[in-house]
Amino acid sequence: MTLTPAIKNESAVATIEQARAVAEIQAALIVARQAPRDLQRVEANILTFCKNRHFADAAEWAYKRGGELLTGPSIRLMEGIALCMGNMHYGFREVARKDDVSEVEAYAHDLETNTRVSRLFQVRHARDTKSGLKALTSERDKYEVVANMAQRRVRACLEEIIPSHIIEMAREACNATITQDIGDVKKAMDKMVEAFKGLGVTVQDLEAYLQRSLDSVVPADIVVFRKIYRSIRDGVATKEDFFKPQPMDLEAKGKKARKPKTKAKPKPRTEPQPQPETEAEPNMEPEF
């Protein structure tokens, strides 16, 4: 019996792998043309997906920029739509790695129309912390950072090739599901308050965002708070993007910062003298 020798030439291995990938794509294109999607069935399947509360909860992200609340479809919503449409190929792959940087490609391919969109970008193996960038050494941590950055590009690729009216239909259906599922607004708000506590957001922060008491919340407010909570929890935005320090808290912090000045031993003076710290006193207040 003759054994085939192992292939030692790396270029030959790359050629074989490339040929295999091309063959898979060609086969997928042929199958897609033989079984095209039915748009009416696609829309019905999407609406069925959007009636699921857990799917609807994860359907949108929220981000605040310039005082305006921006929202958009999440990667989970786009994946659900792509699944219902069928004949879609999407994802990301690490093209190369050098030192502490990965070069990654995110892509989405509609096999029926043979429309392909891709994004090529670099991801540094580091994570932002309060003390600055922290280099990552664990392979698991590196993969998580790459995957987190890549998923946003995959979402953008899917948005580009999926018709916009289908995406908007799905978003409206998900919002309707959330609104209908809220039920007792007071109980829903109490649960939301408890959830926000885990993120360091207080009742005063929530009321400052609404500019009114939480006793006056309506279902639409719950929908917005759910989007904000998920965005902060998933790292799409930070707490400070939505909630600013309250004036009472700032005043308390300012008094605490100025407290050491009161402990200075008084010196007898015949007439009042200006304190040298008065010029720096305004800078003791935190900026916001």
C-alpha cells in the first residue's frame, strides 16, 4: 500500500484550501438559483420571529450622540432576517495577525443575486480600561475583542444587502411586541430600575433622562429604557453617554473635596486676608 506524502509546501496547502472554498461557494450559488426565496413567505417568517419577546428585546441598540438618541437594528435582528430570507452567507474571518494586531474581514453574500459586501479592518489586541489600554495575552480574550468588533461590521454588511423596507418592517414588529408585552407599566419600571442598579444607574439618573418622575412613565419609555440598558450592558455605549452626574451629587462631591480646607488652624488676623485657595476652588467641581 502506498501512502500519499504529507504536503509540506505551505503555498500548495493554501492553493488547495482556496480551491475548496471556491468550490463551496459555486455549489451554494447553484443551489440558491434552483431554490429561490419566496418574498411573501420571507415576510411572514420574519413577522413570526418578531412576535417572540426575547428576540424583540434584542432587536435594537441605542446610542446617544449630540443630545440625540440614535437607534438601529442589532446584529441579532439582522441574523434573524438573514435566516428567514435564506440563501445568505455572512460572517467574519481573521485574514492575518502581526504582533498585537489582527487584520479581519467581515462579509455578507446574497447567493441569489450574487451580491457580496465586505469590510476589511484591523483590531488591536487591547481593551480600554479606566487606567488606559490594557494589552491582552490570552487567546480567548483576543478572540472576544476581535469577534466584538467584527460583529458590528457584519451587521453593517447585512444592512447593505438586505432591502431597507424589510428591516424597517422587522423593527416596527419588534417594537409592537415589546409594547404589548410590557403589561403593567409600574411593575415593568420597577424591574427596569433593579436592572439598571447593576449598571450603577440610579433612580435620579433615570428621572433626569426622562425629565420627569418615574411615576409618569408610559410603555414607550420602557421600550427606550430597554434599548439603553442593552446597549450599556453589551458595551455598545457607556453609562455616561446617557446619564450625567446630578447637580446634588456634584455639590456633595465638591463639599467633600473642599472639606480639608476647613481643618486648617485659624490664624489671628487684624483684618480679613484672601485665601490663596480661592482661585483654584472652582476647579474642584467635577466637569460634566
